[in-house]
Amino acid sequence: MDGDTVGDDHHVVKYLSPLRWKQGIDPDWSAVLPRADEDGKASCNWMEYYDSGSDEERMVLIRKGILECRNPLQLKPKGAFVKINVGNARARLQQESRDARFVHRPVETNVSHSEMEGLSHGDDVAGAILGGCVIAPFPGVL
């Protein structure tokens, strides 16, 4: 539900553009952080919002929700979604005195849309920590 905290045993995916993903070779992890104009809130998608199915089936639903919005994120073939475990990310960030919350914030048809709150644009340490928390990449488009 809107405003619910995403549980520590759950996962989010964050889209990285081809420019930031670099085909998985030395990705620019600052792209996981909020942009300067995002008020400390980085968009992501909550995988377990869809309570059944494989990761691949959930990703199909996530992409569909994004693409059906009025102003959809432009997903590219060489871009990627990166999967992050919420609890691991929060624990590792807390070790470096950073506090992040993952909150469900649906937008139009993007019903699994969530926000990572509490981190700052340009916090290279937090970006590196989150990059180290990535479990798996998924293609930006199929």
C-alpha cells in the first residue's frame, strides 16, 4: 500500500541508463542515488509487490507498469535494472552512518514504484555501498 515501508527481506530494482550501466563494466553507481532535483528520493521498484512468480515474471510486470505511465521512463536495450536486497543495503549504509528508507509510492500504472529516501545526490560513499549490494542485473528491455 502507498506509504508502506518495504521490508528488509524484500528487494528493489533500480534502472540504470546505458550511459551509467556501461554494459556492467565499471557501472556508475552514483546513478542509484537521488538526482539533484529529486529531493533525496530515488525512484525504484519493489519486486515483492507482485507476490508470486519468478524474478523474471516480476520484471515483466515492472517494465509493463513503467511503460504504460503517461510519461514513462525511457527503457533502453543496453540499460539495466539492478536488484538490491533492502535489508542488506540498509545495514551496510548504517555502518557508514547513512540512513535509508525504502517506501512504496505507486505512480499511475507503475504500481510497484517505490522511493529510496534519506540519501543525498553526490554521496559517492553511499553510491559505492549500494553498488556493492547489487545481487543481479536484469535487461532494461526484453
